[in-house]
Amino acid sequence: MTTTPSASNFSLASPEEVLAYIPHALGFYPRNAVVLLIMQGKGLAATLRVDLPAAEGSSDLVAQWADQLVQLVHKVPDATAVFAAVYTGQGPTGNHDSLPRHELVERLAPELVRSGIQVRDAWFVGTIRWHSYFCLSENCCPSEGFDLPDLALTETHLRMVVAGSAPEDQLWDGTGIAEWENKNEVRSNLDILAAEFSGTVPRESLIKDWARLLDEDPVVAERRLRTDDVLCASLLLSLNDRMIRDILPYLAGRGTLQAFEALKEVSRGVEFGRASQDFSDFLLGTAACTPEWDRLERLWFFCRDLLGVAEREETSALLCLLGWVNWAKGKGSSALKLFGTALANDPDYRLAQLMAKLLESGEMPSWVADPARAWRLRLEGRLSA
């Protein structure tokens, strides 16, 4: 589920504008999925994307799939209605009665209505045409459907691009980052630090390096990350310590003081105190706080850049941190892709195994469904429909 960016002067009053908006809400162009735009009254609150079940699946699997979507919709406070778009990658069918995956809509729509959620409309989105599942009259909907709009020319797409949104053609899997020109120097410093601290990783010192980077002006921090070989080496060294790795999202999302309090309690290995409990709740997405999104954004970009100099376990750690931040934002599909790459890099990497299992079960942070606490794209204005 992705929280809908706040943006005014956008109209989602027509199917064409809604279809143009969906890739911006998700950050990529959906395939083989159903997308639900979840409304709170006249406002758009969240966008949910879920993989379609196997076409040959049983009626019981379809029922389970529909039940899961209804439960996810109701995690958005005060949800009142949805628009649904089914993306199959198939071509036009030629008539209303044979729209692909109609059995899913016929199961899902009544379940939503019975639960108190209005279904405003549901569309089949093919490769070149779209159809409404609910319109069976030639007077308003031709049997061959409507041509898909040229999304690049729609008002919604143009306004979103101007506001800074740029959906990807497909999900990024964590690969393709260019190797740094000074990689050899960074790796040499890493070897020196590893030998110097062999057997005793200076956790507080290493966490302070991350904290200073997160507290700095982003432009200054990025320049220092790229030019200070010793600093970069210390960041990589810290990723081999799983306690430091796990505390980094908390350091970014809750602040430096809280992170050091949690580190003290966890390091003592005694019964959880307030700080360590908050740390655990935050990582599992059950904390009642509002994450510090600016700092988490900076952590994401630092981790992405470090992929250009990382190797082996460091790469797996960075992919997991990137995946966790995306999961925290409600970008579950993107997060799962990154955890998949981490597992391809190291099938036994425990954090990637646990997070992939968590996402596959449909779990998401509590703040994702709370518009007051959830991450939002920084776009001007407000979306309405």
C-alpha cells in the first residue's frame, strides 16, 4: 500500500485521469496486478497494489484473495470507497462478457460493498484498451472498449511530472549501480579498519559516523560520503555487525538519542526496557510514532550509493536496508524485489529471509494506513476525485 501524495489542482474525475495517476502513485507501471485507489470521502487516501492470483486458481483461492484485499482496505482509517484497475497484460477481448479476470471482480466487489466500502468503478486495463467491468451497455461503453489514453499527454501525468514524480517502467531490483572510481582506496581502508578492530567492533563510534552523516546537509553529506575514503570504509565495516545494521533504520527514523539508548539496552542483553522495546516495535512497524521521513530518505540514498563500493555481506545488508525503508513507506512490491536480490546474493541471509516472509504474508507497518503518519511524495497541492 502506498500513501497518496498530497496534490491540489489534480482531477481524477475521469477513468483516463485515474489510469494516468496510478503509475505515479505506485512509482512504477503495474503488471499482473489489481490496483485499488482507496478514498476517504472525496479525498484519495492510499493506493494498494496486489498481485493477481494464478489464473487457474480454485474458487477458494479467489475467495482468500478477495478477503485479503478487503482486510487491507479496512486498514485505512475511515475508508469509504475504492476505484479498482485490473492489469493483466492481455489484449482486447472484443466483448463485455469475456473480460479477463472478471471472476475476481465479481467476487471482490460484493465483498467490499458488504463490508461498507463503495466500489466506484472497476476497469480491465489491457495492452491497448480499457473496459469497465460494470458497464454492459453499448450506449455508453463500446464492446471493444476504449483506447488507452496516451498517458504522457494527460493533464494528471503532466502535473505530476512537473511536481517531481517519475514512475519507472519496472521495479528496481538493487542492481545497476556504477562502481565508484575510488573503490580500491575505500576497500584498502576497510581492510585496515577490519584488522585494527578485529574481534571488537567499536559500535558507538561506527554509529556516530552514520549519525553525523544523517544530521548534515544532504549535499554536504553526499560529497563527504564520496570523497572521504576512511569514512566510507567505516560505514561498510559497520554493515558486517548485524546489531548496527538493524539499528540504522531506527537511528534514521527515530533519532540519534533514541538509537543510543536502545543500543545500550540491547547490548546489555537483559530484559527489554522502554528504549529497546520502542526499537523493536519500530523495526516491526508496530510503533505508534511518526517516522522521521526526511532522515529515512537520506538513509535510503546513502545505502543506494554505497552499493557502488560494497561487496558480499555488505551488499546484502544494504539491500535489506533499502528494502526496509521501502516497506516502511508502504512500497511493498519494491521492497520485496530488493529482498529477493539480497537472497539471490546470499540465500542464507537471515534478515532478507525474514522480511521477504513478512511481506509475502501481507504485513505492513501500522503507519502506512494512517495518512497522518504515513510517508507521502512531496508534491504540491491536494488530490481529489
